[in-house]
Amino acid sequence: MSARVTFSIGLIAALLSLAGCNLPGKPTPSDIVRRPTDILDPVTLYSQNCAGCHGADGKLGPAPPIGDPVYLAVVNDDALRDAISKGRKGTAMSAFAQSEGGMLTDKQVDAIIQGIRQRWGQPQILQGVAAPPYAAKVPGNRQQGAAAFATFCASCHGVDGKGGPKVGSIVNPHYLSLITDQGLRTIVIVGRPDFNAPDWRNNVPGHPMSDQEISDVVAWLAAERPAHMAAPVSSSPTTTSSPGGLH
Ligand code: HEC
Ligand code: HEC
């Protein structure tokens, strides 16, 4: 018998004697461990699986502010389910559904969606507002995108997107290689209100971006993504085409 096995047996014996008269007692209710797939409380599910990236309150995290009420008014449940279940290949957003290799049941994914809507949604917030569609309906045009960028974005992000006095670069190759076209579109529509970045209505106050302008700006940004870095993939239908890198 090796010294290690002898040691282990000694350790077990010591633990047994420590546990004393409770052994081999019946399990108490607190001993019954819930299986992770039994958890259906949306707040617990969110804080265990999502808060680290999307923020405890669905904002102020490194990942998109999915608790933002404008975001929640633009995105529908199918698109949320798609992103959460399948993830976004090539980004930090992994697939959470068991059917996609993740840890969550479909019921748990639905519980998270309901919880997000219940806690942070304001269904009326875009009433009477002509909001752009969540997913691109028209293909983007990179040249037009450069013009749209100059009109709507350059005041803060600099003429070439490399940053200005207020904010950093959004054409950084590492940033662009870790975000999908839909991820960019989401930011252009919703902004980062948690970091004072305007939504599609407020880049130039009184002059909301059109769906076409949004698609064009995304196409321009996507074209800045270095060719040697594979574009991350959103399974959501985005029609934005990216004709390869500039660098
Ligand atoms: C009024 C200033 C302003 C305007 C105009 C503006 N932004 Fe921003 N943008 C910001 C700020 C502030 C941030 C947050 C910077 C940070 O992360 O600290 C930001 C962040 C971003 C990010 C990174 C978001 C993330 O967290 O992944 C992208 C991409 C972006 N902006 C794109 C655009 C595009 C495209 C336009 C034009 C359609 C635009 N912005 C217009 C201020 C602005
Ligand atoms: C390790 C970091 C990380 C974790 C954990 C994470 N996400 Fe994400 N999530 C991201 C990133 C990064 C993106 C942007 C992906 C892209 O570029 O399209 C994203 C995108 C999303 C989107 C789509 C946003 C859009 O474009 O409409 C949803 C919805 C979402 N996450 C929900 C969740 C939920 C719910 C959880 C927990 C079950 C979760 N995420 C956990 C990083 C994370």
C-alpha cells in the first residue's frame, strides 16, 4: 500500500470520527442538493450565467447592455432566444442551450428571457417611435457608410473612427474581430446609454438614422475588420455584407 493511500484512509477515518454520531444518519433537507438544471429562478440564472459580462443590472458590463429598455423594445424573444441558445461564434458570447453544448435547458433560457423583460423591459418606451428593425433588412453599402460615419459618428469617434477627445477607437482590429455585425448593429441602434453613447436617434439630435444608414455604417465598420481575422458569426439573419478588410 502506497503512502498516499495510507494517508487517504487515515484522512477518511479522521473525517468519519469527526462526523461522529451523525453517521450514517439520514440526509437532512439541506443535504439534498438541487441539480443545476432544476433552477428556474430568473434572477439566480441571470446572475450565475450572464451578469459577469452583461452587468448585474443588464448594463455597465463589457458586453452589450441587454437590460436596456430601448434594446428590449427593439429585440423580440426569438432573437433573444437565438443569441442565448446558440451564442455568437467567435465572440465571448458562448452557446448556453444544452442542445448547443451549453449548460441550460430550454426552460431555463426562457426563464432568463422572461426575467430580463420583467426586470428591465418598458414595453411602451418606443410607442409612437419608428424604430429601426433589429436585424438588417437592407444590405449595407460601405462607401455610403463612410459618409454616414462622418455625419453621425465622427464628432465623438474621430474622422477615421480611431477615437477623439471623448472616446477610444472603434476600429481597433482586436475589438472588431470579437464583435459580430449584428453586435455592431445592436450598438448603433441602442448605443451604450450606460456609457453615455447615444442611440440611433441622438447622434445628431433631431436627425435619427435611417435603417439604410445604420446598415451602411455597420458595413463600413465591418470592412475595417482585418481580413486575416475571421468575422465572428451571428446566426441571426444580417444581410450586411463585408467585402473584406482594408488593412
Ligand atoms: C455623442 C458622442 C457619440 C456619438 C455621436 C457616437 N458615439 Fe459611439 N460611443 C460613444 C461613447 C461615449 C461610447 C462608450 C465608450 C466606452 O466604452 O467607454 C461609445 C461606444 C461605441 C462603440 C463601442 C461599444 C461597445 O461597448 O462595444 C461603438 C461600436 C460605437 N460607439 C459606434 C458608434 C457609431 C457607429 C456611431 C455613429 C453611428 C457612434 N458610435 C456615435 C459616444 C458616441
Ligand atoms: C463571457 C461573456 C459573456 C457571457 C457570460 C454572456 N454573454 Fe451575452 N454577449 C457577450 C458578447 C461579447 C456579446 C456580443 C456578441 C456579438 O458580437 O454579437 C453578447 C451578446 C448577447 C446577446 C445579443 C445582443 C444583441 O446583439 O442583440 C444577448 C441577448 C446576450 N448576449 C444574452 C446573454 C445572456 C442571457 C447570458 C447569460 C445566460 C449571456 N449573454 C452571457 C458576452 C457574454
